[in-house]
Amino acid sequence: MTAEGFLEGRRLQMARGVLLQCIMGGYPPARFYGSDDGDLALVPDPAQIHRLPWSQQPRALAICDADELTGESSPLSTRGQLKAVIARYAALGLAPVVATELEFFVFAPNPDPTQPFQPPLGLDGRREDGHSAFSVSSNNGLRPFFNEVYECMAALGLPRDTFMHEMGVSQFEINLLHGDPLLLADQTLLFKHLLKEVALKHGLTVVCMAKPLAHTPGSSMHIHQSIVEIGTGRNVFSDKAGEPTATFRHFIGGQQAGMADFTALFAPNVNSYQRLCHPFASPNNACWSHDNRAAGLRIPASSPVARRVENRLPGADANPYLAIAASLAAGLYGIENKLEPSEPIQGEFVVPDNLSLPCTLHAALERLKRSQLAKELFGKEFIEGYIASKTMELTSFFDEITPWERRVLAAQA
């Protein structure tokens, strides 16, 4: 839209079905988004209109809500779903607080998708070989790229807590500062968009797949969650003596009750399960623990005022609005129904059957399809439309034969 049209308040409308568009570009049958495929209104959030600092031509981006023409939020909108979850907390006098940790890879251009990704050439003319995890000098070869990333973050008002080199080859992590869940989802979306755009300027490729390299840790989007009282700001996970509260236990119980049903929302792509089936620091379970990274729900070591629950299941490929909404909705369900969690685990452990999670996209979609909890919390229209879209993606994946199948199975009798 032109700047003039935007400033005049011209309404931008979009076909309703676009909210269920597949990652390949197609759409599920029209019955999942209204047979008429009528319009939605895109309503910009005044707090989320940004001049894009990396663009030579003056250009701005506005994050919008997708609203029905009657004025209500569309049930197909993931941003609308998150706002609805936050409103349910507010009705109880509570406000969730979240922070996201986003991991990503920086690669050289990859014009041939049949070839593996490679790290870019550094200033020394070499490619990183995997010995730079947590090194203070590990990204020197990418210094011009990261300098512009930092400058663009500042220009967009994206505060950062820590930035580090992660375990993978040319893999990095940013921790965004904790705050309002909608703000953090917006910031996570903006940051991923920023990364992609700045990388292209520097002749690089940023990849937020869950598992872009074999034999290498995948990329997560851990979600840290706490709840405070509206008005006082008191963390309701801790009592006056600094001990865990019943609300804290019930929140964990709700997380456990929803994780298997919501796995397809946290791990939305075929590749998501490549990360989860090799669970090094990517735990595919609904166990909880005090500071054990093998648990899907980890309670980081902290002071009572910062007591929080870390959901370690979502990958970097997850929709931040939907992943945060699903995690918070499960916790609220536990609070409202006073659900008790399992016993915490420590050290090495075997995952009980009732706390195991689906390990393929097909299994996760089948679990979501049977979930009355998901339909209750997110609405039948959204869940059925989401499943229809993701089923098309899974079918598209199965329409291709992989190099592994040709290499290993073609010689079999």
C-alpha cells in the first residue's frame, strides 16, 4: 500500500482463506474457511508500525490484526488467538509474562536444495567447522552482518538480552527480554524477518528450520512463562515466603495435559520432528524438572520473583503467536481446573508412556484431530482448518522420494 493510502486510513482487505495458505502456496478446500471465501480486514496495530532500516527505498511494515468485516477477530488468526488467551488471563486479574529464546543458522547461499547447507566463508577464508560454540570470537567472520543486525534491532525498538554462538555449525541464539506475550510474539516475528532481509544484503542465508543439518543440534524457540497479578505485579508462582504456590503446580499440570495434544502447534513441519527424534537438548516429552534440560518443561534456577516455566518443545520454525498461545492456554487450563503435575524428574530418566509425545507430523496431527481440549481452547474452525492445511503439506512431502530411499533401498531385493 502507498504511504498516502495508509495515512488516509484506507482499509486493506484480504481473502479469508489466505490465513490457511500452505507453505507450498496452496489452500485446503473452501469449506474450512467459508465457501464464499469472503474478505477479512487487516487492521494495523498502531504500536507495531516500523520503518524498515535495511531498505534503501523508504518502506514501512505494519503488523495487523485479521478481523472479520463485522469487527470481531477472525478465529483463523493466530495473533487473534493469542490475544484471546491473554484476555482470559485478564478476566482472572492475571497477566502472563513470556520471553523467547530463538536459535538460527547463518549459511552461505544454497541455490541447489539437493545439496547440504554450508557455513559461509569467514574473513580468514575458511568455513567454520563446529568448534566455536559459546566462543567470544566465533562470529568475527560475520561481524559486518551482525553489526547491521544490531543496528536494525535498535532502529526497530527490539531490545536484546544476550546473543551467543550456539552448539551447531554457524548456529546462533538470541534471548529477547521478557514482557507482554503479544509484544514478544510481534518482536520474534520482526526479528526473524529482520534476520532474513539483512542476511540477503550480506550475501548470506539465515535458516530457521528446526533441523537444517544432520548430526547437528537443531534450532529451538524455548518459551519462558510466568504470571503476575494485574496491579501489584506479584509473580503468582511464588508465595510471600518465596516457596512455589498451588498456581505454579496447576500451571505445570495444565502444560503437561496439553503438550501431546498441541505438539502439532509447537512442531508444525515435517522437519520439526527431525529435531525431536534426536532429543539432544530437544526433549520430546511432557516431563518437568528443576533445571534439567532433558525435560520438556524445565524450571530454570532463579530467585522466587523470577520463578518461571520453560517450554522447551517449540522449534525455531514454530509460529510465535500460536506457540505462545498454545503454551499459555494449556497453563491456564491447568489453573482453572486445579490440575496437579506429575512428580518432577531429575538426572537420567525414562519417559513414562503417559508423558510421551507424538514423534512424527502425521501422529501429531492425528492427536490434534482427536483433541477436544484443542477445540475447546481454540475453536473447532481454527483446529480443523489448521489440520487441513498441514495435512496438505504432509501429503506434498510424501509425494517426493528422498535421496536416502534411492541410495539405500534401490539395491534391496
